Amino acid sequence: MKQLRHQADVCVVGGGMAGVCAALAAARHGAKVVLIHDRPVLGGNTSSEIRIHICGADRNNRIPNMRETGILEELRLDNLRRNPHQNYSIWDLVLYEKVHFEPNLTLLSNCTCLKAETAGTRIANLTGWQLTTETYHTVEARVFIDCSGDGLLAPLTGAQHRIGREARSEFNESIAPEQADKQTMGMTCMFHAARHDTPQPFEPPAWAHDFPREEDLPYGTSGHDWVEMGYWWVEVGGEHDSIHDTEKLRDELLKIVFGVWDHIKNHGDHGADNWALDWIGFLPGKRESRRCVGDHILTQNDVEAEGRFEDVVAYGGWPMDDHHPAGFWAVKLGAPATIFHPAPSPYGIPYRCLYSRNIDNLMFAGRCASFTHAALSSTRVSGTASVLGQAAGTAAAMATARQVTVRQIGQRHIVELQQALLRDDCYLPRIRQEFSALTTSAELTASRGDPSPVRDGTSRPVGDEVHAWTAGPGDWIAYRFDSPRTVNEVSLVLDSGFDKKVIMSLHGSYGQVTRVPDVTPKDFRIEVFDDGSWRTLHEVRGNHQRLVRLPIGRTVEGVRFTLMTTWGAPESRIYAFYLD
């Protein structure tokens, strides 16, 4: 069989949202990256193969201004621009395009990691089998990031890891069981249905489960009062091995899916006469399996205390959504399929949760990072996984550039890492972005209002503080210097509609926006002041992004931003405007 070898600075395993963000972040910070992914499409649980919408700290826009930004926001805004019909195959394409055309990044799709070679407490290389090309790929790298979800690199490398629920006494977690066990949260197969102009009969396959009564289903009638999208409670696996039993659990999920659809179509009036199935997921979306062990294990108590760590590099905010191990069948026990335990939003997640306690060059992000089961019930959602991935990828690139271990990044360079994340439009609770003297020493003026929030270091509303300058078409904001200064780049953090629900979902009742938010600046100018007059350097048309960086590359006496048009709103906000 054909064999290929790759030399990289960073190797990421798993192309879900954590892996995509980790790989892009590492590559953009100068590392040579290989991303190994065992599926044909990127996105993991959010892809067209599974179709789970991205949840996060904003709880589907129920908590104001908590939406994750950074690379995830970039991807979501690209999707709004390209995919107004919310087609999951186009979402796949958005992710593919972003990864495939990123300099420094090589994508190995349909490639399953099979083995690892280690040297002492370091990983030397990984080997994967690419089914489509019948090729073995061996990747040597300085840092490896496990974003596989199942924590695949842990058993391959001897990294410490956990499976199941901790005993209540181990970390004094009130929602943990009295005794430790191997039970987990389960997995789900989704479906999608479409409305037709005429009645659509349905005959279930003979092997489907039979659910003739409302009380046979979790949450009774209220649990399935929409029909266009599947149900999270179609879930099994928590009482089994959520890795090695996946195939037979998939079979059970299909029996439940068809049984549930039979109930909707043929048992009672669900308003579904004209509805028919048009897609069924054959790849279960998982919630929990292995969890790697880092220098810190995030616990329920950390979450409840708002995660006020000095080395915070990401944040969460989803409730502790602890699914019953019995999943769908919890209904037979008279138990709810999940319990939503309260959690603050946001809470910080420390860097020490993202690298291995005993393997020196292993990092992890997503649901296989260093959490207890209780904490994972909140951190497992894809929005949180994305910002964890961006933090891990950025740190991995820094470690290779500085020739230090990933642990030493936390010990010696944590402030640099935090500031790099803030510059890339990540949000870190209670940490402000620091700006260059070029920005802080310049005179800042505007055509209206107080311009000072654009350099206050917080690029989103927090509490009652907006942290933005408000502008309408024709308004400008400008930096002027007391003498000519060399400016390399101008950065803008613009309004992407934090009051809007930006979510890729087939659940039409969510009320999500499906186009670029109307408040986003569409057209604007960047001008420089030179020889006594303002000259246009950039005239941007059709912008849809929140974070915009533009080159200046010259010595000037001032830089000015002028808003020309939005995507429809009379005003917009500028959260940051700074120079380097």
C-alpha cells in the first residue's frame, strides 16, 4: 500500500468544530498544520451528516451578548452570506473552503488515525489510513491536538483519561452520583421532515419500535410538538460503551426514529398529515466518551464559581445539561431525559484543561478535554468546543514558535496567549485587550458621540456598558498623531448583531436570522491623512464580517474610518478600532 510522510509543527486529529478552529488558529499564527479527519465533511456534530445546531453560552440568544466570536463567528457570518436557505451541504462547503484554502494547512479527509509512536513522554508521530486513496499517512509534529471527541489519542499514547461519572465525594460535586460508574450521556440520530401539498402516508418498517401512546415518548405531547426536525431525546448509549458499541446503538436509534415518526404520523393528531421524512441521520451525534486529564480538571464547582482563573483562555455558559444515562428509555423509569442544572454565563475555562498531565506535547479541545462528567454536561456543546479549539490551536502555534512545551506556555506566556486570543476577537471574561502605544497615544475624534469605547479593550456589550461607538452612514472616527507615524495595519471589530439569533438550524420556529444582520457595516472607507489631506486607502464593499484587518504599510499623520452603508439598519456599532 502507498505510504506518505508529512512534517508539521502541529497535527490536529478530528475535524469537528473544535478541530476546525484549532487547525485554522494554529495555521494563522504561523504553524505548519496537518488536520486528520475521518469523515468526508468537516463540522462533526454540526455537519450535514449529523445536523446538530451550534449551542453555546448565549443559550440560543436567550442570554444577551454571550455569543462566541473569533473563528466561530467568522464561519457563522460566512454561512449567513452564502447560505440563506440553511442548507447543511452548503455549511459543509463553507467549512471545507475555509480549511482547504488556508495557507499552512493540509487537510487529510477520510483518514482514520490508527496508531501513535511515542518517545518517552512525547508523541513522535501518528499514522492514519485514508480509505479513499488506500494510503497510509504518517504525520510527524511537535504538538498534537486531540479534537476527536472520543479522545482517540489517549489510549494510543498512554495519556491519562477518564470514562464515566465521578463519585460525588471526589470533587464535592452535588449533582454527581454517590458512587462512580462508567455511565455517560448518550448519542442521538436526527431526522428532517418536509411539508408537501398533499397528504403523505407513512408505513413503518417491521423492525421499528411501536409507540402508540403519548406517554411512551419523553415529555409527552409537548416533547414533539414540532415535526420538521428530529429530537435530542432520541438518545441511547449512556448505559453502554459509547465508543465500542456505537454500531449497535445506531441500529437501536434507527428503530426509535422510525417508531417516533410512526407515532407522529399514525397515532393521534399531530398536524403532520402532509409531512414526510426527507433525511435520516445514520451517524450518531455523541455527547460523551473519553475525557483526557490535564493539569486541571474543570468541575461543577468551578463552573458555579464563574471560572475565575488567572489562565482563562475560553468560556462557557450552557447550563449543566446532564442527560440521563438511559436516554430515551428514561421515560420508562419515570425520569426526565435530562436535568438542566443552573450555571452562570459566562464562566471561564483555564488553559490547564487543554493539555495532558503526562504527555508533554499532547493538547485537546472539545468534549474530550479535561472536565468532570458534571462540568462536561455544560462544556460539551459546539460553541464552547469551538473557542476551546481556537485557544488550543493558538497556544500550540506559540509553543512551536517559542520552542517551549505547551505547559510552559501557561507558565511563562499566558498573558501573551490571552492577548493573542483577544486580538483574534475571542472574548475572555474580565480580561481587556491591550493596545499598542500607536493607538493609545493618538488623538481620537469622531463626527458624533464619544469615540473612546473603541479602545477600551472590551469588544462587546457587558452588563449595562455598550463598549461601542454608534455610527450612521456618513459618520467617521479618526486617529491623528502629533507627528508622522508608521502604521502597518488597521483592525476593526464591527457590529454583527449580538441581539440577533445566529444559528444554523432546520428548526424554523427558532426565529434565527438567515442573512447578514442588518446592523453590520456593509460598505466603508479607510483613509489616511498625509500632506495635509485625507486620501482613501481602502474602500470596502459588501463586508459581512465582524473582525476586519486591512494593511496600511506607510508613514502617515492619521487614519480614519467612515461608515458608508449597513445591510439595512439606520445605525451600527463599532466595538474596536485600533492600529499596529
